[in-house]
Amino acid sequence: MMNDGGEAVNPMKPKFLATGIGSMPFEDAGHAVDVSMSRLVEAPFWPQLPKLSLNEQMEIQYSEGMPCIVIDRDKSRMYFDTSGDYSEAFAAFYENYMAAMEPAEGDGDFSSATISPEFTRGLYVMEKRLQSLGRKLPFVKVQTTGPCSFALTIVDENKRAIYYNEEFRDVVIKALAMKCRWQIQKFQPYAEKVICFIDEPILSAFGSSTYISVKRDDVVSYLAEMIAAVHADNAIAGIHCCGNTEWSILMDAGVDIVNFDAYGYGETIAMYPEAVKTHLERGGMLAWGVVPTSKAIREQSVDALVSHFEKMMDNLASKGIDKQLIAQQAIVTPSCGTGSMDPEDAERVFEMVSLLSKAMREKYKF
């Protein structure tokens, strides 16, 4: 993780460590945890299971405790009702936030940000499984929907994105920051280090006409606030975006791990050579989503993925970045979550992530 000066604190060299993105297509939480822990043995993650219920959808799963949230189950949607007097609800929220987060006087109690079993089956099954191990794993990965994706997706009662309501946007950012810390503290007893990903798929649309009023400096600031929350509990902060985006935004925000779709957009990371070089040299990592999360997985072999991975790393190295450094600071992931995939295809994704990690470590003698 980075300190205030941008230097790595307790730098790690993941050397093709394998982990995953949050969602899985299974309806059996026990099986989902089995897949995570058996394929990603050094860095498993708790599975989000959107096929189980509306509560496990990407934004809804993290909505508990946010003021003025309405879940319309008949229409399978969620929105903020900003029409009434929300002053008391906001006052209670900020009171909980300050009591927990204040560095000097806060009590570090994030129970107000609890994700209950009704909103995540996989998290609690994973916790029990880790308890039963009786030892710490090198890493456990958790995840939270990012503030931009949440606030630009969820609307108010007039169907206007809540992002454009400054008061509510601030609540969303702070609520999600607390969700990060609640998860990190829950899983710290079972890992030498917790990795917390901030999932920001909507950043792939950054700069488009749809989001022309979303300013770069604002996005950097919101992500930096989330990253600071992750670092406050001495965890490692990652940001996942499954399309192309301006990758330097993530690095400027101070993230430790940049996770991108290296199967479909692998060349794009090399468009920011100076930012990437600085990121890697200060101890930052790249999580290469080399394994596709589409039907393309059916035609993949380990050798083909190794070849593609090498090509993408060579492309980045050609921009003046040491390839050994790229390899040492590389993590292997699927290109995106597997929540909408056919379950058999998803199983293959995680098998291939595991095999690719092993193949790359053998190749580089890590």
C-alpha cells in the first residue's frame, strides 16, 4: 500500500498471484466458496451471488444503512427518495460515520456498515470456512462497488443519477468506504493481508458524451477517499474496471492494484507508460484480467493464454518499463466477474486462472 508520499508501505511482489473478481453464477454459496478456495488458494474471495436474490445485485448488496434508500421489489430496482425531509437520517448517518472513522477519536466500530446475511450469503459461508482452517492464508480478497459506478447507476425518485446530488453523493462515498473497512476488519483474522477491490465498471464510459459532466479531478478525489479508508486498516487497495478507461486516473488516486481486462483491452495499459512505470516502481501492481469471462473461455488453452499474456507484457515493456518488474508486480485474474456466465463456463474460468498462474510462475521461476 502507498503512504502519503506515494511510496509503497510493506511492498509485496505478487509474482502472478491468482485471485478473482467478485461475482459468481452459482446458487449454492457453499459450492461458490469451494471454487474460490480450491482454485485461488493463496487469495480467495468471498463470492457475490446475484442469481440468488435481488439483494445480491451489485449496488443493492451494499445499500444497507444508506439514508432514504427504497428497494422496489416489484420492479426489481432500487432508488433514493430525496423528496422528504432527510435531515435527521443524514445526521444519524454522519454521527455513525464520525464515531467510527475519526482517526484520533473514532472507535473503529463499523457495525453500522454491516452487510447482513440477507444481502450476502457467500461472505458468511466464506467466513465460517476460514474459521475452520485454523490458520491464516496469505491473502483474502473482499470487494465493494465503487462510488462512481454506484452513484451514476442508482437514481432518485425522478430517475436522475444520484451522483448529481452533491449531498447524497457524499453519503454514498462515505457509506461505501465504511463497507470496505467493515469487510477488512471481518477478514483480517484469517489473512496475513486483506486485499479490498473497489469495483468501478462504469469508468469504462468515462469521457463519453453520457458522462461529459463527470470531471477527472472529482473521480480521482472520490477514489482516493475510498483508498484511504482501505489503507486505514492496513489493507491493500485495488480498483477493477472491466473495459477501457483512462488508467492513469486510478494511479493518480493512489491505488495499489490496477485490475483491467487484459484479454480484450490488454494494449490499453501501455498507453500510459509514465504513469504505469511510476506505479510499478513505487510498489504498485497490475492485475491482468487475462482469462476471458465470455464463451471465449471454451476455446482457451493455458498455452494460448500464456502467449497472450507475454504479448501484452512485451507491449508494455516496449514503452521503457523493465519486464522483470512487470512480472514481479503481476497478478492474474479473470477479465471480469463471472456472475452472468453459464456455471460450467465459470468453473473453467477459475480453473484456467489457477493454471495460468502456475504456468507463469514456472516460466519465470518464481
